Amino acid sequence: MEISIIFNQMIVLFALLAIGYIAGKAKILTREGVKVFTKVIISIAQPCLILHSVLSSGISISAASILEYMLISVLIYAMMLIVAFAVSRLLCIKSNKAKENRNLYCYMCIFSNIVFMGFPVCYAIFGAQSALYIALFSLVFHILNFSLGVYFLSGKSNLKDLKRLINPPLIAALMSVPIAIFGMQAPTVVMEIVRLAGNIAIPGAVIVTGATLSFFPIKNIFTDWRIYPVALVRLIGIPLLVWFVLKQFVTNDVILGIVVVLSATPVAMSSTMLTIKYGGNERIVSSGVFITTLLSVLTIPLLVYFLLA
């Protein structure tokens, strides 16, 4: 694979993080400004990004094959959920204060940055044929991220407040299911609208994360020791498990490689925005995003070399 692709993405990502961090320190993005910007990204840009990724994927395989791949994606998330639940409970067993945040650690083990990191890395390794599979995997991600993920990040201990689980990105993800299955197309003008609006989502999420980090002392980003075992699970444990289990019955090397790479990406950038919007400890989540992103520049190439070469 082109290792330079990963490094280029890291340079872009950390440059955007730095822009957000400077904007936060300079009070260009205040806490209130971050909240407003977050609402724009989640309510407008993110749904458009989801719709555009599916509409532009160029569906060319049967509905049965799509369903089979989506079932594989669901299986992967089921495995991650089991591992994340066990790890987060184990890390917080001796601390009542940590128990308040264990759902955050659970989230970080499950939901990865498949859009910003997964897309370009998979393109570099597998070419244009990976576009459809990435879009379908991200579809399952979005449905779970904006339902189960919102629950994990909201700081709530129950599901009574169901209104927070019904949100624009989840609606867009659900709309994408029939689009993917039936290969539906959209007029050119609609495609351009969702493309332009969706383009805000990724850089916006990174800038929000950088601005959020600026609200806390630098030393606090690295002081939560629980983030490091979570990072090892997120970046190494999960992709190894996915590779081992799926290798037993998935015969298509391209599909196997794509899901392993997508499972190896760092914590999802959307986690910071969701934490800000729905409540929760944004410092822990932003630190998790930063640390796992930093480590992934080493872990992704190593995993690709040893598992997929």
C-alpha cells in the first residue's frame, strides 16, 4: 500500500486539529460557538455526507450481495460491542467516578473514524472497487452511531429520552438503505447540493475536536490512563478479532481487507460533536480521538503489512 497516503491524511488531520485548537484559544470558537457549529454539522452536513456517499457509490451488485455484506458489517459491530462492554466494565470496576464514564470508553472501542481515515486508506490499497463496500459499512456505522452511539455519549443511564435518538443523521442513514438496495439515483442538482453541504462535515468535525481540546490544559489530554488500553483495543485488538473471525468464512480477500482496515481506524471524529450536543465528558472523548489518531499512523500500516500483505 502507499504508506504516504496515511501520512498525508495525518498531516491534514493534525493541521485541521491545530486550526481548531488555535481558534479555541483565540476565542474565535468559544464554547457556545462550538455548540452552534456542532448543531450545523450534525443537523445539516452529516446527513448530506451520508446521502452523498451512498448516492455516488455507483451500485453495481445484486441486492442479495449487498444484504450479505451488510450482515457481515452487523456481525462486526456485534463483536465490537461485546468486547467494548467487557473492556469498559473491567477498566472501571474499582472506581465509582470512572463508572460514570464507562459508556464513553465503550463508545471509543466500537465507533471508528471510517470516513476520514477509512476511505482514503482503502482507496490506496484496493482502488475504486472499495467505494461501494465502504459506503455500505459506513451506512451500518451511521445507523448505530446516531442511535446506540448517542446513548453511550449522552451521559444518560436509560433510554427514556428517546427523542435524542431520533436525529437527522440517523434518518439519512435509514433513507440510504433502500437507496443502496435498489440503486436509486438523484438529479444532478440534488447530488451537487448534498455534496457541497456534506463537504463541511469532515473538516468541521476535526476543527470542533481541536477547539474542544483547547478548552482544557494540555496535560489533561494525556492523564486519563484508561484511554491507553482502550486505544490498544480500538487500534489492534478489534481489527485482529475481525480478521481472525471473518477469515474463517469470508473468501473474498478484498472484502476481508476492507473491513479489517475500517475496523483499525481511530475513534470517530463525530464523537466529540455528539458529546457536546447531547452531554457527557467531552474532555475524555476528545482526548481519545487525539491519542488514537496519533497512534494509528503506526498501527494501521503494521496491521496491513502483517495481515493483508
